[in-house]
Amino acid sequence: MAEWGDERTVAVTLVLATGERRYQVPVTGGTSVLAVLDHIQRHLDPDLAYLASCRRGFCDVCVVRVNGKACRSCLQLVEGDELRIEPSRADRAIRDLAIRL
Ligand code: FES
């Protein structure tokens, strides 16, 4: 397990209705999945759509599937060297990772 502050790069694959998109994202032991999505949108893919509001685990709008498991992206810390991120409900996807609530 990565220690807090150790820098590394993770391979991120977004599994979207329009196809897969791949990125390399720098993280530390304390990086959340939502921070990974923020990094992608700010630095790599400004068109990426996803939902977030409270960023503290209260509202549930940020739920996505990470490596097959549903989680709140704001609370889920990055584990391992590869992330496959999908909408929490593909049948409700509006665009990219954003779903109809
Ligand atoms: S942004 Fe509200 S629970 Fe994650």
C-alpha cells in the first residue's frame, strides 16, 4: 500500500458509452478517485463530464464504479496502479460519468 505523500502514476481507463479513454495520472497515497477525475478534466480532457457536489460523502452524486465496485469517488482513495472507472448506472448515463439522478 502506498504511503501518504508517495508520488506515483496510475493508469486510468474510463469506460464510457462512447468508448474507452485512457490517461496516466499522478497520485499520492491520499489521492481520491474524485481528485483523479478533477486532474483529468483540468489537465488532460476538459470535456470530461462527471458529478460531484459536497465532496465529503454526504450527497452521493459522485458515485461511480471503480474496478467493478460502486463507491463515492470523493471518499474512495486510489488503490493499485490501474483504475477502470465507469458510470454507476450505464442505463442512466447522460454523458460520460454523469448520470440522471
Ligand atoms: S460529492 Fe457528495 S458524496 Fe461525493
